[in-house]
Amino acid sequence: MTAAPPSNTASDTANDTESAGAAPGVSCLIPIYNEAARLPGVLAAVAGHPMIDEVLVIDDGSTDDSAAVAAGSPGVTLIRQRRNGGKTRALASGIAQARQPLLLLLDGDLLGLSPDDLSRLIAPVQSGAADISISLRGNAPLLWRLIGLDYISGERVLPRALLPEQPEQLTQLPKFGFEVHLNAACIERGARIAVVRWPGVKSPLKKQKYGLKAGLGADLGMMADIFRTVPPLGLIRQILAMRRLRISG
């Protein structure tokens, strides 16, 4: 699945959000599935952040206390999906309800996240210096750290107008196809990409979260979804194109 042809450039989109002179507002979207143990650390970094206007936690059919953790956190709006439909569907639900022009996407399992990390991720897009920012975590695969780009990072800031379709259309993507689909939209529009290094932030491996066998199955399922969205050769082309669009990192 490829992005629709753009009606304007990414820079035009960013400029439109600031036409009134004020910095564009930010909606933070956190999709979660069974993250009760790690979600409080993420919410602690987000809570009361001066650059974030609203926080939406989308519980994707969790069977633990994730929803209760989110519901009990001040300033958090909880969106509950009764059945697990995958990350893309959860994000689509959040995007549909977000009220601000900029979207801050965060995974709910991050370790070591600080308010300063969030400020550095938001600032390039909110100031208009970049059209999208992408995190590069301290425990990202070595190759991604060497080339200065994690093409499937779940932590991003972007104008909602950068998405080439309406939220309900995103639900047609595979469960874990959102990031590479978004990459294609960025390339189509020539979006300026700011890579923000987060050396103190980690995302636990799936084998650490679910055990070796279940974790391996989850990794294979995620990669299958990615390859269904963009084939392997297309991913290589995507990475090369994104590196050419990178303005920092």
C-alpha cells in the first residue's frame, strides 16, 4: 500500500499550522496493550508537559490493568478498544479523536523517558524547522544507530495533515504497518525529517516482555505486517530516501 499523491508539500502543511502566529498545539497518542507495568513511567514524563495540550491513551484490548492505570492518571483521556486490533487500528482511533494539529506518537513501554526527551522531539516540528521528527532510542538496533535512523520508530511528531488519508482508512493497513506507511507519505511529500537521539531511552525487547517463544512469534508477526505493507526491497529504498530527507541526527 502506498501513499496517495500529495496536494501540497510537507513544508506548506507545517506553515499552514502556524499561519495564526501561535505555536501549533500537540495531541499525544499512546497506544497500549498489556503495559500496566511500564505505562506509569511514560505518563510521568507526559503529565503536565508544557508543550503537550492533550494526552490520549488507546487501550487495545488489554487483559491486564493497563486501562485502569490510564484512567487513574490525571489529564489522560482513555479510549478503550474492546478487542485487540493491533497498533495501527489503535492509532487510527486516537487520531480520529485528537483535537490538535500536531500529533506526538509514543509507545507505551518506553523506559527512561524524560520530559526533556519529549521537548526535543516536539520542538523541531512545532517551530517549523522540520516536517516530522523521529526518535532514535539508545537501544535501537546497532545498524539503525550507525546510519542515524530508526525507520520503524514508534516515537514521532508530525502534523496530522501529513497523513494522506482519513483515520478510518488507516484501519485497512496491517496491524503493524503504520510506521512504514507513514514513511511512504513523508517521502511522497519530501518531508524534512529531524532525527532526535534519545540515548537514555529504551524499549524492552519482546522476548523480555512475553518470554522467548511468544516474543519471537510477536517479532515475526510484526515483520510480516511490515513486509505486507512495504516489501523488503521497498524498505531499503525507503530507508535511503529518508536518509536523504534527514536534516539532523
